[in-house]
Amino acid sequence: MAIEFSSSESIYIQIADYISDKILLGEWTTDEKISSVRELAIELEVNPNTVNRSYEFLQHQEVIYTKRGLGFFVAPKGKENIKSYKRRQFFEKDLPGFYRNLLLLEIDILEIEAGFQQYKLLNKGSNK
Amino acid sequence: MAIEFSSSESIYIQIADYISDKILLGEWTTDEKISSVRELAIELEVNPNTVNRSYEFLQHQEVIYTKRGLGFFVAPKGKENIKSYKRRQFFEKDLPGFYRNLLLLEIDILEIEAGFQQYKLLNKGSNK
Amino acid sequence: MAIEFSSSESIYIQIADYISDKILLGEWTTDEKISSVRELAIELEVNPNTVNRSYEFLQHQEVIYTKRGLGFFVAPKGKENIKSYKRRQFFEKDLPGFYRNLLLLEIDILEIEAGFQQYKLLNKGSNK
Amino acid sequence: MAIEFSSSESIYIQIADYISDKILLGEWTTDEKISSVRELAIELEVNPNTVNRSYEFLQHQEVIYTKRGLGFFVAPKGKENIKSYKRRQFFEKDLPGFYRNLLLLEIDILEIEAGFQQYKLLNKGSNK
DNA sequence: GTGGTCTAGACCACC
DNA sequence: GTGGTCTAGACCACA
């Protein structure tokens, strides 16, 4: 199984993220066919309905689109859409809480920055 | 209503956070009585059961304790407990995803740092 | 059973329309609770999942919203939203084809108009 | 590509409509040969099987007929057949929903009529 | 083969 | 009680 599902978030969201990440990383590009529902369901050992739900979710965000009988494909601007969607989410939802935590928990932002440099080194080349 | 409940997280957790923050900010100190369940329920326009659940949750984390018939009070070391709990949560759960986002969404950490300086200025003294 | 499901369109869309119509007709107003998923499922003799899907669809269009553990409620501006959504659909998707048919099938628009006057008479007061 | 396939209806039906319209507009008349399956498939960038299905559908409605090895031809009474078929469809399926929408969305039928006059002017001679 | 829909039934967290 | 998610399995139309 390619994903370790964390318990806190729903599986279909995690799958959508998994697909989004592949698109963001350039593994799939515009108009390229992505894994079929059944294929991915088998690969991730989940029910096809669950994958279907993820794909519906991504389709709704105009990240992918469907051609009847053929499968799902990366939408034109799919990468941009997912990126702007996630950026909005990040700046509007994650960041305020993040700042709040830094302040309340008295964490030095320089420590965060140092941690990030390490993180970057660890993930060089490892994200295919 | 003092809290805008975000839809993604459960209400009782949001209420617990609300209380925790007040303690972290020093608004309530050790052995000081906090709002009664009923009071808070009215203030936040939620079911008393929900507030009760929040208090149970905080009690379990040894942030508050109860004196029968008198109400809930800030535990000795309450502030430390909540702080260490939140720090653990922050470093283990929030930070990895945060780093991942920075990388994937091509956000410069210096931008984050600059934003934080602003945030600190805005919240000097204003967070009651 | 309150709806005669037509075979051509998916059930969950028909249910969404059923709810939309009730809101458009003023049967439910802003912040009023609508039927619970299970209730409606029993009433319409369909699977709760199907009703759930309809509600998700409407929620996405900001016609209804959910309060955890309490149920679904008509959204502020829910009526406006559904109305503008349907009007857009009508003018952009239905009307062009309608005009095309009138022309190709050599149907007189006055005949359409006359039929509408009759239709209005028949439905006076009958739509509760 | 000559047709923008709308996602809601199946492609083979859309192709059948495309052919029907040409016949209704008098572009092809009785016993005239229509595009071959292969030609049309290339023109519309679809699978020949799909065009085949459209032709079968039209053949079933006695709008076209086939001569082995020669191709498909407009049937005698082909125009009349498609016209009566579409009229029935129009009055039985489209019109009731149309009326319902006018009422529910508070659209003035006079507005519809005015729009049609414009539509007629725009399409004088321009529909090839 | 593909996606799309629906059912039945289950379990969960939440209020 | 409420919605939210997931599984298993089925059937359909479509390419």
C-alpha cells in the first residue's frame, strides 16, 4: 500500500491529496490520464467508491476531468487550480493558527526556520 | 457569541482550546475558578452537554479540576500541562504538514517570518 | 412515496430538486431545519446514502448547511442561491436548445404561450 | 472538432442530434448519402464505434438506412420521422419542465418570446 | 475496459 | 437522535 492513512482525516481527502501532490510534483501533466478508479482502489486497498469520491472532489475543484468510458484526466490549469486552492487554504486557515501557536507556546520562529532547512535537505530527490 | 465555530473541528475541542488559550494567556491562574458550565454554555450559545464534554477533556489533561458543587478551577501546573501538550501536538502533527506545504506550494519561509513579525505587532496587548 | 422518480435523471438530483422546490415555494425558510437524512430516506423509500448525497450537493451550492448532530438547515440566501443557480442553468443551457427546437420543429411560440396560460391555471393553489 | 460535447448527455445521442439537425435543415435530403462512419469519426474526433452507435440509433428510428458497402442514406420520410419524434419528445418531456421553471423562477413568458424574435433574426441563413 | 449510481449495512463522532 | 464515512456488492450506460 502506497499511503499510510492517518486516522484523523477522512480517507477520501487523503487520497485526493495524494493525487494532488502527484500533479503538483509534475508526475502527471495536463490532459494526461491518471489512474482509473478501480486501479487506484486496488493499489491503495480501499473501496472503489472511496476513490470515486476523491475523484469527484478533485473534479469539482477543476483539478481533473472525466471523459465517459475513458477515465479521468488532469484538467488544463489543474496544477494551478490545486495550487491556488491549497495556498488560499494555507494562508487563510493554517497560518493564523500557526502564528497563534508560536506566540502562545513561545516557540522561536528561528527554530522553525532551522527545522525547515533540515527538512529540505532530507527531501532532496526523495520525492520522485 | 464569542467564538465563530469553524466547521472542520468539533465544537467541544474548539471550546477546550478557547479555555486553554485563556489559561495560557494568564487570564486565569492556578486555583482560580473558571466560568461555570452553564454560564459558558449561554455565552457561547451551545448545549451545556457540549461544554461539559470540553471540561471533561481538560480535566483529563489535568488542566482544570473540579470541586463538587463549587465549579471548575485551574489545576496546579495547568498552564504547564496545556503548554507541553500543545507543544507536542505542534511539533509532531502540525509542523511536518507545514513544512510539506511550504515546499509543495513554493512558499518562501522568509515570507512566513515577515508575516509573523507583523502578527506580533498587531497582537501586542490586544489579545485579551 | 412523495416523488415519482423519472428514470432518466439520477435519483439524488431529483431529490435535490424536490428540496429546492420546497425552498423556492417558501415551505422552508432561512435557518429552518429541513427533514433529516434518515427521515427523508424513509419517506421517499430510498437509501439514506442517496439522500445524503443530495444534501451534500445542495450544501455545496450553499442552499443548505449542516450543524453537527442537529441536522440540515436552510442557508441564509439559500433561496436566492438556488434561484440564481437555476436561472443561470435555464438561460444558458435550456433556453438555447428550446429556441433551436422551436425553429427546427416549426412550433409557433404563441402556442407555447397559450399552453403556459393553461398550465398556470391548473397549478393555482395546487402547489402547497 | 465541429461539436462541443456537453458532458450531461451521451455522445452518441449528441452525434445523432447533429445528423438529425442537418436533415431537418434540408442539408441532406431523401436518398442522399450522408457522411461515412469513418469520415464522421475523424471529423468529430471520436471512436468509430460511437458514430456507429449513433447511426444504429437513427436507423432504428427510420431516419436513415444503409446499403451494404455503400454507406448510409437519408430514409424516405426521414425528415418527417425525425420531426415527429422530436415533437413528441418536446411536448411530452421538455415542455412541462419548461413551464415549471417559468413559474418557479418567476420568468416572464414575454421575455422568452422577445428573446426568440432576436434568436430568429440572428439565425436567418446563418445555420449551415 | 471506463465512470456513475444505488443499495444494504456498518461504525463513528458528535449534540 | 444527528450527519459523515467506509465497505461490499451490484447494475447500468458508455467507449
